[in-house]
Amino acid sequence: MDLQQLHPQYITNEQGDKTAVILPIGTFEELLEDMVDLAAVVDRRDEPTISHEELIAELKLDGLI
């Protein structure tokens, strides 16, 4: 997503310097979700991984699929 897709509006001070940004609420909420997702990735980066087949087997054993 590039800056123009966000449709930002800016608040400026008397000198014309940008001091804040206004985004559509849906865009803001999407960005927050992305930040939460990225934080989860960072938190879990050192966790061991398993193969897709192992995951399916575990889900079947747990009765989830």
C-alpha cells in the first residue's frame, strides 16, 4: 500500500509544517491490525516450526478437523 492509497489529510501549524495526519477510520483500523500481526510475528520468530502434515495430524488428534 502506498501513501496515496491511504488518502491522508494533514494538519499543519502556522508555518505550514505537517504536525498530524487524518486517515479514514477503516484505513486506520487496517493499519492497527497489520501492526498487531507484525508484533505477533516478531514475538514468535524463535518458535520452532512444524510441517503442514504435522499440523494437520495434530489438529486431527485434537478433534479440530
